[in-house]
Amino acid sequence: MARVERAPRPVWREQLARVPWQQLTPLLGLVFLLVIGSMLHPAFLSQTNLFNVLTRSAFIGIIAVGGTFVIIAGGIDLSVGSMAAFLAGAMILLMNVLAGNDMAPLTIVLLGVGMVLVAGLLAGAANGLVITRGRIEAFIVTLGTLGIFRSLVTYLADGGTISLNFQVRAVYRPVFFDSFLGIPIPVWVFAIVAILGAILLHRTRFGRYVRAIGSNQEVARYASVRVERIRTLTYVIQGVCVAIAVILYVPRLGSASGSTGILWELEAIAAVIIGGTALKGGYGHIWGTVVGAIMLSLIGNVLNLTTAISEYLNGAVQGLIIIAAVFLQRGRSGR
Amino acid sequence: MKPNERSREGRDVTDADTMTPQPPTSSQALLQGRGLSMAFGPVEVLHAVDIDVIPGEVHAVLGENGAGKSTLLKLIGGFHAPTAGQIVMAGTPRTFRDSIEAEAAGIVMIHQELSLVPDLTVEENVFLGHEHHRFGFVDTRAQRRATRELLATLKTSIDVTRRVRQLSVSQAQMVEIAKAVSRDVRVLCMDEPTDVLTGRETEVLFELVRRLTADGVAILYVSHKLDEIKTIADRVTILRDGDKVGTFDIADLTPADMARRMVGRDVSDMYPERQSVADDASVALSLEGVTVPGYAEDVTLSLRRGEVLGVAGLVGAGRTELFEGVIGLRPKQGEVHKDGRAVRWRHPEDAKRDGVAYLTEDRKGKGLLLTKGLRENLTLAALERFARPFTDVRKERAALTDAVREFDVRVARLDVPAGALSGGNQQKLVLARIMLTDPDVVILDEPTRGIDVGTKRQIYFYVAELVAKGTAVVLISSELQELLGLAHRVVVMQDGTVTGIVTGDDINEETIMAYATGLRRDTVSTPNRLEVVDGAR
């Protein structure tokens, strides 16, 4: 403390001015929520509660990592919530069929996981190819596939719920509920997906091209970047991320229905935007998206701890935070 | 490109060497700028410049890129507030808070970058913000009539109900001018208005300028084209590096005088000495019956190592589209051979792999990521060299440092966005980008559009350096002087077809224009005839 006092004023002021505050807005928001939460309830900062929050943010967070690529490249994917529901339904049905054939539960789970990854990749590729080859707006195409995936899962479930075979469920449950080295498995998966995503976005040609395309597609094309291929790949990444989220989601409830994953697409987009990624593309980063996803589930958690605001107002608070986050970041891109 | 090619030693050509600048004519001035300075952050780009504009005159503002011309215009037009100095309008000091206040005072600006709304119609654009009303609703019929009349005075027939997006660039420019004239204008500021206009449209513009000045309107006219200024201006204020060199009567200056004062030294040696193409130089690129649907038809031509092949033609002749088709940016039919090998380029990346690079004519729209840094822009086309598999930022920075040195990019800091560079420096950056892919065939599309004389000269010498190393260069240009000064042969296109290929002493303005306008037309069908190269020139 005394050291800071003795240091010449202008130096730390200059250093303070050089901190890119606008870029750090998401992090400051997170700290703000943590402070509020810890003041409201002594158990808020407990390991159990924080892991609980992180675990719950993993679904949206993993999907949002994929969404970051799509949005930075200047696209949007509205179909992720329905895609998750459809993939979950299809995965459970496949595993149930295999269970009827006397297969070992572990093999069944592995086959299910493999199938869902391939299916997610294909679903994303379908979105991407229709958008780039068909030259149709991403908003329109994914609005269409949103409806298609949603009705497919309802059809597969025959209007009801698809439940996972009990023997398989017993083997699969730990994937969501167990911990490794004291940290819940979904948190591990979220962290690994985020780190891989960050490396891909910030340290590879692909990531640079994604940002260039979102910034100005024509410039990228004239600089001999394969714009269509890169844009399609962003949707493939999105599809695989949805599949990973589904792999964590299925063991949690062991069922899927027509109402699985409703509004996940909006939560994922919200996480990306809170994290400082420009909705019009060209700029953004993965760590912001991770912070955004955690913030969204923290809001619900904080509201649960207090009686001052009804938890039914969760959505309203989330909405305000989204708008505030974008408001605080608006200066960066200029007028 | 050596930094010294436009050296600062040349500055010893002083302004007072042959004549004294005119004294200010404050008594009759309609608009005066007194000691106008402008700083962006710590960098002052305009240093205490005085200017006075008399009613009914065309006052040209001349200077290299970055000399402060556009900044001066923006101060007068109310887009920036000067950091020092004053604007005096008809004897009264004025402070404009924004361009709307300046417009209300009668100062209207035509922008270098078009400021029309692409999805509104011509008529809606002309009256945007100044709509005619009738019973509280916009009176579309009156607006359309007025717009038609305005365009008629500009001798331009554009359907006023069309959306601006559907217009050609030159048509949009005419709409921009119509919009400016529709305001009650006393001082009309034009920033490089003829850059995108054809010869005929330029004539119409000049006629309009004369009509406006006859009505007492003053025109502030920024242009790089010296002959144009000689034709249209009454007086000229020359700026260099943010300083005023002087204000002169146009009658007292030849274009060479203007260029000398602007650059600060003699520019008679604009073009490097032309080396002849070696007799045994192999054919680097050849097109046989190439058709780009809608733009170019059945084009056959070839290009040898160490040769500069000029491509001339009027706006809309299909030159850009032809070569965009060749490198795979547009669908095409016909055969392309690179180094004697048949190639099928479906994407610029294919052409890049075969050593062909294309410099776009649209620097801002297709050339640069304006909000991204210089480094990202430089390495975009050759990123595979800097990423195996992870991008090596240090290596990229080193490449940027090298490029800034080699191409003499004038920039105070390397961490600014590309949009912050002046036009000439932006062009050098895009040029550096395409050269980073190590091409041996370089297609330059209007490489000197909208850039200053000094940078132009640097680019010309760079082209000469390239061909000396055996690179083959296609030079698409609307500036005939450039083709005359650099090209070994000139292909002339008109309306999508090649009307002639001129060589040797035939490379002159009359011949090229005759082919470009369709007055002359050769039947160019046998490829053999096309490969005759006159290296003697």
C-alpha cells in the first residue's frame, strides 16, 4: 500500500488509462456479480455452489463457443437449441435400440457418443452448405432448420418424451454427475472446448480468416481466402459444439422431448454478445463468450439467493445485463 | 521502392523562386480560413493555413496525399472543428458545430467517398433531410419532378425511382452532385469529383461548374489531376505536408510548375527508363478466347516475362471483369495458359498458387480491412507462410517492418488500423500484400487511382524494378500517360472486346482513344499476331 502511495502519480494513472477497459467489460461484470452474490449469501462463494453454477453454464457455454465462430464470421445460427433437442432424441433412441440387442452398456454409450458427434457435424455442415452454396441469409436458413429439428424431435418422441434405457443410464450418469480431480466433468469439458476454441480462433490461419471474412468478405475473397469454405466450417464447428453439449446433457435427465433446449439459441447468442463479440462480425474472443455464459447462469443463481428480486424476473435481469454489456462496449468500434 | 526516390532534399525548390504568391483579397472574399490548424491527437496535419474564396471563382486545392487537402475541406465543411484558427463567412466569424450548420450557411460538400444511401431511390437521396412536404406527408411527386429537372441540367438521364445501389459509380457521383446543387449553395466543396467519371461526364461536370460560378457560387475544388485543374480553376492553393505553399493565379502556372511546388522538386522524370523485353523471353500468361459472361467476350492476348502489358479502355469496357474472371473471381469460359501450361483457376487461391497476383481497383471496398491493423492486412494473402500451424505474430511484425521499409509506407506507428493511412500509403500496403505471395505475374488494376504524384512515381519505378527481375505485369489503367510511360504494348478494350493491340510508336493518346471509343477496330483473331512484341520502344 505504502509503495503505491510513493510511486509517482502520473505513472499508475497512465497505466490505468492504458488498460483496455472496454474490452474488459465482461470480466468486470462477472466480478460485480460475484461481489453481489457473496454479500447476499455466505454459501455463495462455496466450492459446491460455484461448481454448480459452472456445471450449469457448460451447456450454453459450449454451444456459445461454436456460436462465437459463426457470429465473428458474420453469420448467425438460430437452430442450435432445436438441433440439441433433435440430437439428444436421436442419440437416446439409438442407444435404446442397441440396448435391446444385448450389447454392453459401455459400448452402447460409446457408440451413441460417436453417432451424435457425426450427426452434429453433418447438421452443421447442412446449415453451412445451404447458406454458402445456396446464397441464402444465415438468419433465414437457420430459422428454417430450427423448425425442422424441433418438429423432428417431436415426431421421434411421438409428441411425448424419449427416455433412456435404465441400464445404459446407470453407466452414462457419471459423465454429468461425477468429478475428476475434484472438478465436475462438465466443467472439464467446457474448459477444454473453450481452450481449443481460443487456440483455433486466435492462433491459426482459420481463425484469422474467420475474422477477416466477418470484417469484409470481399476483401478476404480478393486476398484469395476461400470464403465459402471457411464460413461453412464455422457452422460445422457450431454443430460439433452442440453435439458435445448434448453428450453432457443426455446423462443429466436421461430423456429428451419437444421442449428440450428451447431458447438455448438465444442464450448462446446472448453469451457471445455479452462477451464482447460484435454481432455484425469481424471482432470477438472466446474468453469473453466463456465469461458471458458464466454470467448468465450466475444471474439465476444470485436471484435464487435473494428475496429482493423474484426469480421469475430472471429473464428481465438477463435482458438488462445484455443491453448494459453492449452499451458499455459500444465505443470501441467507433461511430 | 527506395525511400529516397521522393527525397526531402528536393525541398530547396522554394515557393518564391519565380513568383510571389497573391496577396489575400479579403475585401471581396466570400469565405476565409484564417490560420486553420488541425491536429488528430498529438499529430498536427494542418499548420495555420490561410485561404480565401471569392464568389464566382473555382479555387483549386492541390497537394499530395496527406498534404492536408481533405482535412482543410472538412474544416470548412464543418466535419471537424479546427484546433486553431477561424472560418470567416462574408466577414462574420463562424463556428460550425457540424456539417448541417455549415450547409445551412451555404457550404455544401461533395465527398470523396460517396455519401448516398444505397437502398433509397435517387429522388429520396437527393432530398434526404430536406424533404418536400404536402399535408404532412412527403410529396414524392414534387420531389421526383425536381430531381428530374436537376439531373436534366446535369445532362444525365437517370431514372429517379431507381435505387442508388443499382447505379454505376459514375451515375452515383452525378446524383451526389445533384444533391449538393439542390441545396442553397454558396460555396461548393468538391473532393476529387472526377475520379470515377468518364471523359464525357467530366465535361458535363465542368459545364455545370461554369454555370454555378456564373451565378456567383464559389467552388473549392480538390483534385490530383493537374491538367484538369489547369482547365477549370481560376486560382490554386498548393499545400505540402500540411503547410500552405501559396495561392497562385492559374494563368501563371503550368502543370509542371504545380507538380514541382506540390512535391517540392522537379517531377519531369516521372517514369523510369523503359527496358526492352528480352527476345527470348517466354510467354508467362496467355488467354485464348476468354469470355466473362456479361463483361468480356472472346479475348485473346499474351504476356511475356519482363513485359508491361497495358490495358486501356473507357469505364465499363470490361477490363477489370476480364482479369477478375481470369484469376477465378468470376465465372469464365475459354483457355488460360500459365508458362505454357493450361490452367483452370476457379478461385484466386488457385491463381495465387500458380504465381499470379491481382491488385484490385477498389482499395477501400475490396482491398483493405479498414478497421484491422496493418499487420493483419499485410499477411492476409500469404498467411500460410506465417502459420504452421499457429500464427507467428513476431514473424508477421518483422514482415510488416520490412514492407514498410521496402514500400516506403509513411506511418508514424505500426499499430494503427489500415483505414487511418492516407490513400497512397494504403495502396502501398495492398501492393506489399500481393507481393508477399511471391508472384511472377502481377495484374495491377488502376494502381495509382486517387494517389498523389510522389507515390505514383514510386509505384512506376517499382513496376520497372519488377519487370527488370523478369516479372510480367498487366497494367490496367485509365490514365493514358501512365500507359504511355510504362507499357511495352497496350491492349485496348471497348464494350467487352479487344479492339486493338498497339505497340511501339502507336502507343499514343490518339491511337488508343480511337480504339477505346470504337472508331478503330482491328480484327484480332490470330494469336500469332498478338505475340509480336516491339521491344525497341
